[in-house]
Amino acid sequence: MLPSPLRILIAENQYLIAMEVERMLVEMVPCDVTITPLARVEDELAASTFDIVILDAASSEPLNVYRVGIIRAAGAEPVFLSSYGDHDRGRSIVSLHPSVTKPPLPEPLAAAVLEAANRRHSDGKSLLDNR
């Protein structure tokens, strides 16, 4: 039996990128996707429940810390899209969460989303074990 579809929020200012991320996800992961501009992520988190929020990593560490805080407070887990090399070196909050370089490829994106989902469901059982 397939697990319930993941509820994924893509917070991306470039709508064509968001649509491409959505296309990759629906082809690889059972999910329902909502797209919003990054500036409206807090409104979306207040209005609906999500399992995963995919968003751009900011070049500002305090902004990334703030965004992780609001995402986790809403009961979701972040997945970062990143063009910045510094996040890979373990010196930022982004490095503590699943992340994918931009432009994302389908397999790494799906793996990052499933890793975040497994973190959210911390009972130690993989979501894929329910198939």
C-alpha cells in the first residue's frame, strides 16, 4: 500500500522553476504540491498543513535560521535548493537539512524530499516501507 501523498509546499519566486520542481516531484514521489512565492511562505504555512517545504537557501544565515524556524514550527521539514557553495561545508543551518543544487535533477530532489519526510516521521520507519 502506498503511503499518503506528501503535502509539499514549493516556495519559489521563479514560477517556471517551481513548475519544473513540481513536475519532477509528481513523477517520482506520491505528493500533492502547492506553489507560492517565497514572500508568502508564512501565509501558506498558516493557511494549510504541509509535510515538506522546498525553498531557496538565502545567502544570509540569519534568514535561513528564521525560515527553518517557521517551517519547523508549522510541523514541516525544509528542503533547500542552493546555488551557494558555502552551505556544503557544514558551516550553516542549510547543511543540517536536505539540500539540492540548482538546477535540481529528479533523483537527488526526490531523495532529499524523502529524507526530509523520514526525518519528520522519526519513528525510524521509512515511508517507502509502507508499499
